[in-house]
Amino acid sequence: MNKLRWLCGALTCFILCSGSARCDNLEELIRQTFAERREVENESQSTAEELNLKLAEAVRLGLAGNPDYRAAVSRSRQSYWRYQASTALPRASLALGTQTGYGIGYINTTFSGVGGYDNYLLFNQPVGTLGARESDRKIAVQEVAQFLQEEQETKLQTIRKIKDAYFNVVAARLRLQVAKQNTSLSDELLDIARRRLLAGVGPQVDALNAEVQLSRSLQDERSARANLLVQQAQLKPWLGLDARSRLDCLDCFEEPVDPPCLDQALAAAKSHPRVLGARLRLEKNRLRSTRLSQDNNPALSTNGFYSFVTKSYGVNLSLSIPVDWGEIRNSVEESREQENEEAQLVKGAAQSLASEISQNLENYRVSLMNSSEFSHKILAPQEKTLKIYQRGYSVGVVGYLQVLSIQQQVVAARQDLVDRQLSTQLARNALEACLGGPLQ
């Protein structure tokens, strides 16, 4: 997949830097790009039966069946075949016919005589407007690179959505683990309360409160399990899986990576598929203006015939010169206005991407910092306090309500930590989509 991204980037950089579609290695580069993508597609489809998925497997499976991405791939293929068509001569026509007639004024140089008949073969090969074929080829190459970049942009957004759905399942699984821990703790405290009651050193109200807390913990656990099923159901469409299939996400949240500085992130935005695609559309419109102005050029056509009766043949080369009454001129002016529009869209794409990078970078930086600090500055001390209170309650120096209070605080803190980790991961997913690749 990295090789595919490199090939798409190499093709685009060549076109943008050279400004020309003519290159001995260009056609081979285009073919390599599409051949490599077919290998990636086959590799992705080979994991379609896997239901216990790691993140990388989920992404491959999702890309293999996602309709938006498959549609973008199809548009790239269409542009590739249009490029192939632009390298060929215009289609010729071959006709086989017969003709006869009568009368002194009915004369045909291929007739054997007045009133005779003729069987003939006609061939017509239009060459087209002078300079138009080369311009059409350049436009087709620009379009190939444009659609490849738009495909990469769709791929980035699709991967982000797959990862978001995947990590929502991961978060739901962790919340279920927290709920199970809370149930286990409530059951343990209930056991202590009952033993203290039987020993005559604890009030009955402690046992009653512990039973109520256990019931609440069991309800919370059922709710967490239902939420996990909901998140799995929301992930399945992104992976092209049937609603009845079983699914489990094996990975946890990605290891934290330090965010880049803003200058580095903005520099990476210049090579983002969204910006490159906009630049390629602009260049394509400039070439289209040149192509429309070439409609004023003469058009070349060649014709040939062969008579089976007289065994004669002829070749005709014609040059037609257009007379423009304003249609071509106005079409060129319209195309130039489209250039101005595309130029503004290029600026808009760069500005909107820079804004998204700035926002997502700050969101990721703050979320990462808060998540890291919350784990060891808030949750860890509370869990240590809970253990102290449990031991104190078991020996009768701490009341049950005190233990219950700290227990609820710890459960809330554990759930809060999961939410913060998920927020950090989603912010990272959004930032990577803006940067055009994973954080290093």
C-alpha cells in the first residue's frame, strides 16, 4: 500500500513539475500504478472471511467493500482508459458498396462506361484538428493523476471512518471490562458485609446497601454489554459484513505518538491529495482552454477508394479550415473563466485543509496530554485509596458508605479514562486524515 501511495505521488509530481504529458516512461508509470493497486485490492479481499480482526485487517477488509472507495477506484479506471483512448488515432471507417446509373450526365471516373456499374471499397481516416490529439492526450494524463488523487482522498476519509468505528468498539469493550470490575468489587463488598453481619460486628443496613449496589452494578454491566453489541453493529457495514455475523476487535488504542509542530504539519499539507487534486483540476482546465482554441486550426482527413470493376484506386487528402462565427471564441472565454474558478478552489482547498490541520492538531495535543495526566494523577491515586478503604472496611475501621463513595468515584474515573483515550484516538484519526498518512 505504501508503494501504491508512492506511485500515485510520483505520477502527480511529474505532471505538476513538468507541465507536459510527453514522457517515455509516463505510460509505464501509469500502468505500474494501476497494476500495484490491483495487487492491493486482491490482498484486501483475501481477508474477507476474518471476523476476529486487528486494525490493519479491518482497514483492508473495509476498503475492499466500501462503496464510496470502490466508486472512486472505478472513476480512476475510467480515466485510465480515456487516457489509453487518447493515445490512439481517431477511428477509421471502411465501406464496401456497389453503384449503378444511366444517362449521359451520369459520370463517375471509376465507371467502366456510362450506364455501367461499379463495386468499390472506400476507406476514411480522419486525422483531426491539428494539435488537438496532443492536447487531448495531455488533458487525459492530467485527468488520470487528478482522479488518482481524489481516490487517495476518498481512501483517507474511508480509513478514518473505519478506524473511528473500530475504536468505538474497542472503547465499548473497555467500558464492559470496567463494568465487570465494578460488579466483582460490589460482590466482594457484599460478601464482607454479610460476614460482618453474621459475626455481629456490622449493621444489617450495610448488607442491604451492598445488595442494592450489586444490583446496580449488574444493570450497568448489561448496559455496557448492549452498547458493545451496538458499536459492533455500527462497524459491520463499514467492513461489508452481514448483520448476523460475529465480530471482535483484537487491538486496543494505538500507542501515543508525539504530535508534529504546526509548521511541519502545514508543510505536509502541500502534498495532500485534496490539494494536489485541486491543482490538477486547475491544470486540466488550462489545457482545455488551449484545446478549445485549437478548434480554429485546420482539420486533416484522408480518403481512399478502390474499384473492383476498373481495378483502379485513388487517394484523397483534404484540409478543412473552420470559419468561427463566435462559437469557438466564446467557448474559450468560458473555459478561461472556469480556470479562474478552479484557481480559487485551489486556494480554498489549501486554506480549509490548513484550518483543519490546525484544529485537529490542537485537539490531539490537548487530548493526549489530558489522557496521560488523568491516568497517573487522578485514577491511580483513587484506585490506591479504594484498596485502603476496602482493607479498612474488612477490619471495621471504615464504614460501608465511605467505601461505596470511593468505589463510585473509581468506576466513574475508569469510564472517564476510556472516554479520554477514545477522544485522543479519534483526534489522532482526524489529524492523520488531514496529514495524508499516519503519524511517525
